Amino acid sequence: MSPGPKLILDFDGTIAALGVDWGALRARIEEAYGPIGPRTIFSWLLERAEEGLDISGPLELIKEAELEALKALDFDGELVGLLRALGERGARLALVSLQDDEVLRRALEAMGASGLFDIVVGRATELSRERQVRRVLEHWGALPGDVIFISDRTDDVELGLKLGLRALRLAYRDGSVLSWLRGLLRGIK
């Protein structure tokens, strides 16, 4: 069997929907820690961390919201089955996420996807998306051009392209990830 594709996938919005109310959470964080401004919560956190500021309080608020949202995790068993079938046909699978590592572990358990990914990199491991992707490439010993990065976020796709990966904007809710994975699996013998 020839080696299959190497896929790095984002979690929330790409292979499942966690359903955190990010607007309400942002308001809680700003009330407690000051304005975030036009940045995303995670770019604000990364900036603060790189300045040597303590980010444990905001991270705890986010993790609490994510753990609560796990109770209503939305996922598709067929999508998990397609990823499993791809892995069985030689694909390498990695998961990168700005969700907490424990939240990811619990979500994957709930989805029946524990052990599905070669490597899982959450924000407790690495807060920078770029460093998350680089960590996966290093783990695999892969060249960027040999890897497909899939995310529902435009900024992730732009980052992937900047790093030399093939990057696709596909989303869980509109079924585009499911459709693309079906096509990919049909093309692997």
C-alpha cells in the first residue's frame, strides 16, 4: 500500500461544532481583564503571553466555557468513520486546535475518535497556530508541500499557504468537509 495523504485538521468548526458562545465569553473576559480590541481572543492571548503577562485567568474562563459546551458537542459519525477509513488506507492525520488539550481529549472520546490522530496539538501544548502546524510537520518529518491543512477559518488557510502547505477552507456545518473527505477516500485505493 502506498502512503496516503497527510492531513492536518482544525477541530471546532471543521470536524465538529463545540458551540461555545464566543461573544458572551469575550464579554466576560473583557469585563475581568480589559479590552481585547479588534483581535480574536486567541491572538490577544498569544500577544499577552509573548509579552510575559499571566494569561491563566482568561484561559480558565475559556476552558470552563468549552467544558460546558462539550455537553452539546455536535459531530457526525460518518465524518469520523471517513477519517478512520482514511487512516486505515495509509493517511496520516493530525489535529490542531485552539481548544484546550483536555477538552479535545474529551471531545474525541465522545466522538469515538480517540487514537484516530497521529498527533493532537491543543492550546495548552502550543498557543500559536503556526507553531502548532510546525510541530506536526516536525513530528512527521514532512515537507509542507506534502501536507494538506483543512480549516474553516480564512486566517488558517492563509497561514497554511504562507507555510507552503496545500490549504483548504472547509467547514463542518455546511457539509463541505464531509463531501471532500468522501471524494478523497474514493480516490485512495
